[in-house]
Amino acid sequence: MSGWLVDTRLFRHLSPGAGGRKPSFRDWVSGNTEPLYLSTMSLFVIETEIEKFRAHRQHGRAAEMDEWLGWLVAHYSHRIHPVDAEVARRAGALMRRSRDYPRGATFQNLLLAATAQIHGHSLLTDAVNLFRPWAGIELWDPFDGRLPRKGGA
């Protein structure tokens, strides 16, 4: 394992105004010594959420999220993996393998798992059960009470 690919859902726990269980995850992120990575697909998903705020005339929230996304891109710029031909092909292979698990094998999840495989990362996600049957990668849920530490479990 070489670092953690972070599921888009978890970055949302770090976004401005996010509630719920984020403090323990935020603490883990700030104290983590293993590098964190994200996928360009996550940037797409976050941007579509920002556009939803704009469409619903929540301009303040949209501006706040837009600023946070800018910070995220700047902060992780050297650790953002593109969805390139290799990732796309691997996602296609995973799709064939995941036919029996349509609930978890969404387009975004296929791209995340493929990105993690290609780059040798474990996936940090709070949706472990969606990935486990088909992803073929190490998975960690930061909210299960056993936050991962350097070197894995």
C-alpha cells in the first residue's frame, strides 16, 4: 500500500459547513503521515454539488464550497490522479467483474477503485460494503472506530 485514495464522500466531511462525524476524520487527516490522494473524478463530483447550490440560489454556500474546492485543488495538486486511459480500462474490467453487485459498482466507484489499483493505494471510504465484493483493494472506514495508522491496520 502506498498512501490513501480518499473517497469523494469523505472529502465532503471536511467541507465547510459539513456536520456529523467529521471531527474524528478531520483529526486523523491532520495527523496522518501517509500521503492522501484524490481522483479528478472527485473534483467533478464536488463541482456538480457546487452547481446544485447555485441552481437552488444558495450563492453563499456555493461560494464557500467553491473556495474550499480551490483550496483542495491547490493543496493536493501534486496528489490528484487523472482519469486516464489506464484507469478507464481498469474501471471497465472492474465493471465486468462487478456485475453481481450493481449497487456499489457505480461509475464513480468503479473509477475510484480502478485509480486505487493502478496507483497502488488503499481506499479510504465510509462505504466499505459497497466496494468489498468487487474492488480488489484494501479498504478502510475511518468511522468504524479503528482509524488506520501508518503502514496499514
